[in-house]
Amino acid sequence: MKTFILASASPARRRLLIQAGIEPRVVVSGVDESAVQAGDAATLAGALAGLKARAVASTIEGTDVLVLGCDSVLAFDGEILGKPESPADATARWKAMRGRSGVLHTGHCLVDAATGAAAEEVVATTVHFAEPDDDEIAAYVASGEPLEVAGAFTIDGLGGAFVRGIEGDHTNVVGLSVPTLRLLLARLGVPITSLWARGRMDP
């Protein structure tokens, strides 16, 4: 079985992989995200995912290793929104986003460390936000959760109460599109079923 490395510190991405039957090893890339510029959210998400995956793959020894890099960016009201810079920034964002919609772009880059071959895809999901009042926004920001994630929200945590619906892949909003990962693996000649942890296949 190939070793699968997740080039991300995101607990949500790791959980998604485990739920999909893949036991990842986590290696954080250390890429300086602020040094990457792009004209739109999709391009930025794809570029960052590629940088993370290739940075980690370049440090790996071994032939049966796959490295996945991901990055999520929210496009809202003509702006590219990554993680908020401060609680005040997160509060301002939520006051602007409530009752409106944005598009969450997640870049995926899967690299075969032995050959350098890569499969890449950016997936977009439209997110429709609910209308939390000022007190709810203040409590959410005080929880610290929105300060750690792109767009200042999660759908699989406290922020899920403030998302009234989505159009597209739910796992993409969590941080990693599992159906897309299956397709990227196939492009590199690896069936996703071959990565399932042995215990998942036992009766």
C-alpha cells in the first residue's frame, strides 16, 4: 500500500481522509502563503495547493508515496478571503456576509513523490450564509473558530449553524473534496480503494 501524506495541518482535512478510509501521515509544508499573489480566488487556491504538495514531495524519500496539498479561499463580493487577520476582521466579514452568498474554492494537488507526476483540480462550492445577529457573531468570533479558517467560517463546526445551504460538494467546504480526490488518484493510476486502511475492509 502506498504511503499517503497530507501536506496540511488542518484537522478537518485529516478527518475527511480518515472517514474516506485513508490513514494519512501529516507533514506541514511551511510555505509562505502571503508571498503568493493571484487575480482570483480559484487561481490562488490552486497555486497554493500546488506549492504545498510539491514542497513536501521534494523532501520525501521513498517510491510509494503520494502527497496531497490543499488550500481553500472564499470569493465574496469581489474579494479574495483567506483566514481573517484579527477578531475585528472576522467580525466585519460576518456582518458583511450574513444573508448573502460566497463561493468557496479549494485547490487540490496530488503528487507522486517518486515520479513528480501531479494531478490538480480546483473545486468551487457556493455557500449561502444565514443571518446571525450581532450577539451571535460576537460569540462565534470569541470562540476562536473563525480565526483559523478561510472565509472565517466552518461548516463542520460551530459555524455550521450560520450556513443555510450550499450548492456543490459538502466535503469541499470542509476543506477537501473527497470525490475529486478519487478522480485525482485515478489520473495517477491509483484506485482509491487500494488506499483504504485494512481495518476498514475487515468484516
